[in-house]
Amino acid sequence: MDFAENASLHDLPRPGTASEIAATFGRPVYTFVEQPRLDLTQPSTIAHDDVLDTVALTYVFVADPSDPEAPSNLVENVAEIDGHLADALAAGQPEWFVAGVRAFRYPMLWEAVVTTVAPDDPERSGARDSAAEHLARHVNHVLINTAEGRSTRPDGAVPVLDAPVTARHAQPGAVLVVDGVERAAVLIDTDPDLVGWGAEVDGSIVLVVLPRDLVPLVDLRLTSLAT
């Protein structure tokens, strides 16, 4: 993608913020409690039949928030990102786009918190999908999109993971604290790259997926996103 020369960006509507999207969701959207290492970026959404049913939140991660510009906080290819950022600024691109480019200077916790009321897997029939099944699918989704070398695309087809997780990997007995209340959760802790938690909260499925090495640096408590 050329970050600066797509003139059509000036004609696009500003994407909704996380709070604006949460206001249309019809039930709480959950996010990490405020903490200095994390900065919420543009959310992802999924709708079925024009009804919004999934909101996925991605965060910028700053390991040492006392000095955000320290080289140790930035991604390895920050010089390339800074070039794209300079081009976007010179082209007068919209602030929402510039902010999105700027975010790539830092590591991302990609779709780290998901709130979903998505319909069950259409290929299955019978009982409603469990939190474990939703969590396994999302862990695999994050792996495909973030874990370098973990997936292949045979003949350009759907990505195939080297070792996908399944609901059988989910262990009960975990806890997610949501709005100050401990919620029973399942834990997937078998993948070398990611760790995931899933819980049902008042009819929604709430998922948390993080890079394994960053788990000790993130406060896992969740709160309802202000609207």
C-alpha cells in the first residue's frame, strides 16, 4: 500500500472511534483497564446481515512509557514507517489516517480484546458454541495474522497454520476480572507464541489474546468501554 498518494482517502468518511462503535453495539464492549503501556487504536468490527456483532480492539504497546521515543520501544523497521508517516503528512492526509500510520511505529497487540455475540459456526448444528470454541478460533486467527512463519498459503488458498489450537486445548479454572467482577474463564496456554482467555459475560463472549512474552507486562483486568 502507498501510505501517502491515495487521494481517495480525502473523500472517505472518518472511521468511527472505539467509543462511537461501542455506542452502537447494544451491549457493553470490553477493553483493558487504563494503563500506561497501552493505547487503543482503530477497532475492527464484524457484522452479519448488517447487524454489528463483534468488536475487536487492537492496542499500541509501549514497553517503557516514560520515554515513548526510546529505540527499545519501537519496531525494527521504524525508519520505514517514519518515511511513510512523513509522506502522509506532506500529502495532507486525514488525521485518522496519519494516526494509524504513526501507530505502526510501535508493536501492536492485534485484536487483543474481543467482544462478540456472533452467530455460532454455520457449519455446526446443535448446541451454542462455547467460549472455548470461540477462543480457539480467535487464537488461530491472531496467529495467522501476526506470527511470522507459522502459516502457509498453499496455492494461494486459505492460510494453514503449522499447529492450530482447538477447543480441547482450553482449560477451565481461569478467571477474567470484568468491571471488577471475577468471571469464570477458560485458558489456552499451549501455543508457543500466544496465550488466550475466554469467558461468557452477560450473554457476550469476551476473549483476550496476547503474545506470550508480553503477558506479564499487561494488566488483564477489563472494563466496559466508555461511550
